[in-house]
Amino acid sequence: MFSPQWQHSYQALGSGYTSRANPDPASSPEWMGWNETLAEELQWPQDLRKTDEALAIFAGQSTLEGTSPTASVYAGHQFGQYNPQLGDGRAILLGEWAVSPAKHYDVQLKGAGQTPYSRGGDGKSPVGPVVREYLVSEAMHHLGVPTTRALAAIATGDRVFRNDVEPGAVMVRVAKSHLRFGSIQYFAMTREGDGLAELVEYAAERHFPDIIAAKGADSAAAKAEVLLEETVKRIASLVAHWQSLGFVHGVMNTDNMLLSGETIDYGPCAFVDTFKADAMFSAIDSQGRYRLSNQPGIAHWNTSVLASCLLKVLNSSEDRAVAYAQSVVDEFPRWYTDAFKTRVAAKLGLDSFRPEDTELHDGFLKTLEEDQLDLSLAYRWLTHQTLEDSGHTPIGDLFVPSDGLLDWQSVWQRRRASNKADSQMTGDLMCQANPVVIPRNHHIAAAIEEAEAQDYDYLQAAFDRWKSPFEWQDSDTLWAARPTPTERVTRTFCGT
């Protein structure tokens, strides 16, 4: 019988991959949020579930037996420019929590203090970024999006100096791993291949052991093929999911993309309210590089960078390595498009996505943008047009369709009439594809403002509500509504 335990397989690769880093002790920590659902999934010890002992450990005041705190080195393209050494500048890995021999989860403290990669920074985080990631990452999980998650959010009682003096916080982040595209880049480019093959084999074996076994991929080259193909597939699917929800990541640097295909680093992220194809929120993205419409293209480019860094491991023949890598990267548009069409078909209640449905969906989005309609509410309004009891939720009180949308609706209804699948079944699928609530930016802003004043009730209410995004609740006249003009959030900030 396997008992959950701490392991340190990445650290065991050698000193070139990680460096020792100890958390700074917080002066006066207190719980802001605790994710009991995740604790259950991790089989987390009962004596470390929102206890004083757990608070002291996560706040850096005491050490947990079995952990070995480290920070990882990586590189990355930031807004298209290569930085040869980045690394965990404000994050400290306690270790890998193994719930089975084949299932390990990184447990990391974000905002816990300086590391060898802090580059002059203090390694701390203000309350705002911790609250945002704590809320949004868990909401994304319940929306079905692959993502890192947060086990806890803790106010440190310390002050963090940014543009102003802000209260500090630490987040306990959990991930399948924190291996990034930038991890591969560092060893391929900065280290010129030294240590690359070992990292590639490790990453492939950690994330795709079943595929390696099925293919009999025993060599480093074969494992590199698995790593590249599976990562590109997962990133294509991930970004298609983002696009279907109107999620704008905001900082799609290569160091912010995981080999596991999970979403990570929520600093300036935001969800679209009033639809705009080129929606952008991040204050540091002045050129709109990471705007909503550009996310698939950026993801494609990022995977090409990853592929180029794997060439030395893929094949001893450069020509063969390039040919294989290019063939995989060239599949990204198809993998992305297939994933996106599948999601759109579900959101529109179609039994399949036909060639003419591209024009149908484009017309829907064009109408929303021209008439300044809310993306999530519009999809949910469509959903309730398919249900026999269309009055079972007060969605009509929150969304008034424009004349243009009503015209489009008639075209959509004719298309749905040609479905071969049962109408009720496709309507039910729409309910599962179109959330009632998303983590709206103004609610996140409100939760941050109150948390900065040491009031965590709004944070907890938002966290609880966003765990059931596809179900209508009585409180949804608040949570599902679009923001008023004075509540709208147009700019977001990394903050850390």
C-alpha cells in the first residue's frame, strides 16, 4: 500500500537544475484562503489542513519534515526577446508530493522570498497577485481547463515595496510540474546542450509514461519525440479552451508555458466581458502582442521555439531532426482548429462542426462585438433558448439580445434544426459548455481590495461560487451579471 510522501526527483538530476532556497519567515501570517477540495485530492495530511502548524510551515516560520526547498533555473522569450537566465525569482519548491508511484505534484511557495534567481528583487508578492491566482486558477479548474492550482493563500503581515507599499502574501501552488518551455531553452541555448538530454528524458518520463511505454520509447531521441508531440497537442488544446471562454492570459512568454500543458502564471490575466476580438488587459503589453485574437498564433510560435531546442536530442542528423520537429509544429494549426471547433459545436448546440459553421460562429462573434454584448451571457442566453423550460433561470433579467443577435438567432435555429442528434441532448451539452459564471474582473478586484484590508469574506464567497460554474444559483444576479460602467476593469497588472 503506497502512502503519500515527499520526493525530490527533479532535484536528484543534479545541481545544475536547481539551487537551494529557504523561505523567509513571515512576521504575522494569517489564512486568507484554504482549498479543502484540493487537499482531499492530494490526500494531504489532516494535521496540515488549515492548522497553526501548516500556517507556520507555509509562512516560512518552520520546516516540514521531508521537504527540501529549492528554486529552479530556466530561460525564456519575454515579449519575443530571449533572456538567457530567468528562474524562480519568487517561488520556492518544497518538493514533489507523491500520491502514487506514478503521480507526483510539485508543491511550491510563491512569494516566499529571495532565491539565487531573484535578480535583485525581494522575492515577495503583494496580496493582489496571490488573490488573483488563488481565485482564477481554481475557477479555471472547475471550468475544465488544465491548470496549476492553489492549496492556500496566506497574508504574511509584512510590507512589500512596489510602486507603493502593499501588504504581502504567499500562495501555495500545486502543479503536475513546473517544467517550462524555458527550462528546455536554458539547457539548449544558454548551456548549449549541456544537461539537455537528461532533462528531456526526465520531463517525458514524468508527464507521459504511458505513451512512452506504449511506443516502446527507450532512447533519449524517442522520448524527445513523445515530449514534443504531446506537449504541442496539449498546448493547442489548452489555448482552444482559453479562446472558447474568452480568457486572456496576458503574458504568454515561453517561460510561462508548461510542458505538461497546464495554465500557469495568472498575473495580468482577465476574462472578456463585453466581447472584443482583440481584447487585451495587461498594462505591460503595450503593443497587444498577447491580445485575445493573437493567443493561438503566439502559442504556435512558442511551440516552434520548443521544437528548435529539442533538435540536438531528436536526432544526430540535423536535417532529420529539423524535418521531424517541423512536421510536429506544422500540425499545431490543425490540432488547435479541431479542438476549437469541438468546443464551439458544444457551445452552439451543434451535433458536429460543419464547414459552413465557421461563418455561423464568426457571425455570432461579429454581432456581439458590433452590439457590445457580453460574451458569456450571450452563450448562456443561447443555451436557454434550447431548453423546454426556458424560464427556469432569470438569465433574461441579465441579458437583453440586440436586434442583430435576434436576426442571427434565426439562422442558428435553422442550423440546429438540421442536427441529427436529439435537441434536448445538444441543449444539455450547451449547459455543460457555457458557464453561468466566470471569474469576472470586477469581482476579483473587489476581493483584492477587501483582502488588502484583511477582510476575506468576499474572497471566500467568490472562491465558493466559482467552483460550480455551470449551475445557476440564487446569488447569480450578482455573480453572473456583467459589470456596470464604473465596475469595468480595463487594465490588469502582474504586481509581483
